[in-house]
Amino acid sequence: WLTQQSRVELESTRILGCGRSSVVVFNDAVLDMRRSSVEDSATHGICARGNAKLTIDESRIIRAELRAIYCYHNVELVLKRSVIEGTRSTDAAAVQVEALREGDHLRLVVMETCFRDNQGRGLSVAGYVTAELEDGTPYDDISATMKRELHADASVSYRKPNR
């Protein structure tokens, strides 16, 4: 659990089989995760709220029972060159981000990330969210899901990959 103003950097780390959410990032905490994996979480692979900042790079979040990543309030989530795979719930998106309270604003960036073999939807975005999704990333059903669930004040932009 990361709370208050804590900061954790995970490099080449494997987190396996936690009884609830495997990584929890609350308040003003910061998580930098690179070349790591979160596997077989009983609830969420990663759960974040408050003003937390998460950067997940070249990592795998696999076989979470409910969601691979769940973020809400004012979180900033940057997800790049990663794999979101094998969530087990048909009722939840593999990655869900939402900013539903007045004054909340969540930022989401997704680049070169693969969503595959998830039982529910790929990505759910709701509320006051600014989402930047890299054009051309193989996203299962992300575009259709986002069109259904976007709040009127949310914005989504697609950009060409930097290659």
C-alpha cells in the first residue's frame, strides 16, 4: 500500500497472488513500474485514487479477478508498452478510469499497450477524464466502449505513434 506522499519504483519485480488488490496507490503517492508483472490478483491488479500518479512501462498485469487497473478521482495513469491480459470478470472492464465527483479530473495516457483475452470490456472511461490514446494500438473494443461511457466534459484524443 502506497499512501500520502510515498513513492515506489518497481523494476523487474513480480507480484503474485495477492488476496485483494495487489498494488494500492492512494492520496499523493507515486508508483513507477517498469519491466514488472502483477499476476493473479483476487480483486484488482492495481487500484489508485486521490491525486496518485502511476507510470506503468513494459509491464504485464495478468489474470486479475475483477480489473487489471482501477483508477478514480484525480489520478494520472500513463500506461505504455504493456500487456493487460486475462481479467476474469465479465462485468468489469480490464482497465477502468473514472472521475465522477465535482472537481475531479483524471488523466489517462495509453501507448503501445495490448489488451487481450479479457472476459469483460477492454477500457472503460467515465467522468471528467482527459484520455490520450495512441492511434494504431491494438485495443480490442476500446473505441466502442469509450463512445458509450464518456462523460460530456471528457475528452479523448488519438495521436500517431512516435516512431
